[in-house]
Amino acid sequence: MADESQKWVLMVTAQTPTNIAVIKYWGKRDEKLILPVNDSISVTLDPAHLCTTTTVSVSPTFDQDRMWLNGEEISISGGRFQSCLREIRSRATDIDDKEKGINITKKDWEKLHVHISSYNNFPTAAGLASSAAGFACLVFALGKLMNVKEDHSQLSAIARQGSGSACRSLYGGFVKWIMGKEEKGTDSLAVQLADEKHWDELVIVIAVVSSRQKETSSTTGMRDTVETSLLLQHRAKEVVPKRILKMEEAIKNRDFASFAQLTCTDSNQFHAVCLDTCPPIFYMNDTSHRIISLVEKWNKAEGTPQVAYTFDAGPNAVLIARNRKTAALLIQKLLFCFPPNSDADLSSFVLGDKSILKDAG
Ligand code: ADP
Ligand code: DP6
Ligand code: CO
């Protein structure tokens, strides 16, 4: 290792987009390894809109692993952060940077500590998959820092141990998380179904109904569901396996009617499963329901789906329009139904700087 008196710092910054599931993951068969009860499929969003930026650094002067999230120090003693750190550390390889005079061996990595600083450019813990972007980015950045040679699919299996949905954010485009069969979870990882260019007419509009932190985290919510919901068992065994096959077909053929029908139905069944939990979990609110009605009525009037909706564990709507023209119409309709500065103000319906609105224009 470089001389400790040199006080060097090695730093890596990574940016990772979030992903929104169109066939949802909800329920674990193994809590510790984070192994799901069913496969899931997601769309990775454009990093310009919703993403995490994480900087990881290492220095012989650091005496413990520490992390700051959105500017505040958080504890990383929990199992999830520790699993990710342990898995990446165990795969660290030598670094020999003659220019900087830094030489780190595999053995050194066991003793060196890291500092992690992470920012989400969208609401954290509000049902917009911050845990997905967050843990995927953390694992990716640590992997780069420690010169880990694993490929994206192997990294996805590590990110999975931070937050299940995170495994899908290692890839762009359409991604499937294969639940796997192995007890140790080695085959529970993400694969890319199609890249971001495959279906690039689609436009995603996010309606931020509330950026407040949700009352029931995804982890707690799905644990309660697994323990109490019979509907979940039916969903995981009978419904999702068939839907996954149909969704893969719809994506392959860019069949928007089928894609929209499957996406909306699966979101609704996920929320039905939440209601079937004891005590029931309410992630959507009145505004979410009004958005669903608006889309359903519009799709019916057109005779063929124009927009798909999906809601994660929170009230915020993710709306997928079949093309730019439809997205522009959708935004018009949303503005009409939820006028700015009215009681039904949805003014924050397009993310922060309105970048998604710009995309649709
Ligand atoms: P969400 O719907 O936003 O994914 P979750 O309840 O699944 O909400 O997860 C929220 C948790 O994810 C946070 O409390 C935090 O522990 C973790 N998290 C969020 N952002 C990051 C990040 N950038 N880096 C690491 N962990 C993060
Ligand atoms: C509704 O991945 O956040 O967004 O694995 O406990 O961290 P943990 O849960 P998380 O759950 C995501 C649930 C969901 C659906 C999905 O992303 O598939
Ligand atoms: Co999450």
C-alpha cells in the first residue's frame, strides 16, 4: 500500500437511474438474501430525470466506513449495506497506479475504510424507487473503486442484497429480475430484455402526487403481505408467471395495447394485494385514483390504449405514453384536471425542473 503518511484519497463517482416495475416484485422468500417470490420486469428511466449520484472514496486516513445520504450522515451498520460492502470487498483486486503512486493489494482492501456520499435528484422513500437507484449506484461505484472485475449480472446479484429492485437498475431499457431457484440466491439476478433504443417512442411522465416519505417502507409492507395475504400466493404462483411471458412478448413486438393492459392490471393487482394485507396498506390516495380514472376513460374513448399507468409503493403515478404526441396530450389533460395553484394542484407532477415535460414537447 502507498505510504500512510501520503494521505492519499482515491475517489469514484457514478450515476445510476431508477427503474419502475411494470410487473411488480412484492414479497420475499428469503429476507436476508432478498430472494423474491416471483420474477419481475421493469423499465429503466433516463438518468437525466430520476437518478442517484454516489461518490465513494478510500483513504488510509479513514478509520471507519461512513455514509451520507442527501447531505446527512446515515447509519450503515444494517445488514443490507454490510452485505453489499462485504460482497464487493471480497472481490476487490489489486490497484497499481504508478502516476499517483498508489498501490493497493487485495489484502489491503480488507483493512481500508470507505466514505460514501449519495444524492437522489428525486424524492427519497416516496415510492419512486430510491432504494433501487441508490443500491445499484452504491454497488457499481464500490465495484469501480475496488477494481472488481464482475460483469453487470454478477453486480446485479450483489445490488439485490441491498434492495431487491436495485438489481434491475444495473441495466438500461427493459430488464427482468429472474427470481432464481438456488438456495443461496446465486441465480437470482437481472438480465436485459431489450436496450433503451428498442422502443424509444415511449415517453414516461411522472406525476409526483406527494414527495412525502411513505409510512410503510417497501420492506415492511411486503413482509406483512407475505405473512398475511392469501391473494399474494395466488398472484405469485398463478398470475405472475403467465404475465411475465406475455409482457416479454409485448416488449419484443412493441405491442403497446398488450403492454399497457398488462402494466395497468399488474399495478392494480399489486395494490389489491396491499389491501389484502393485515393490517391493510394504502399506498395510493384520492389523487392517484383520479389519475387512474382519467387514463382509463381516455383509453376507453380511444378504443385502444394511449397511456399505461403504474404505481409503486407510494401515491406517485408513473405514466407511460405510447409516443410523444400522446405524452403532450396527457400533460395537457393532467394540467386541465389538476390546475396549478388550485385545490387539486399537481404542480409538482413533472419532476422538479420539469425535465420530463420538456422531453414530451
Ligand atoms: P423507495 O420507494 O424510494 O425505493 P424504499 O422504502 O424501498 O423506498 O427505500 C427507501 C430506503 O432506501 C431509504 O430509507 C434508504 O435506506 C435507501 N436509499 C434511498 N436512497 C439511497 C441512496 N441514494 N443510497 C443508498 N441507499 C438509499
Ligand atoms: C413496489 O426493492 O424497495 O417498487 O427489496 O425490501 O428493498 P426491498 O424492497 P424494494 O421493493 C420494490 C417494490 C415495488 C415493486 C418493484 O420495484 O418491483
Ligand atoms: Co424501494
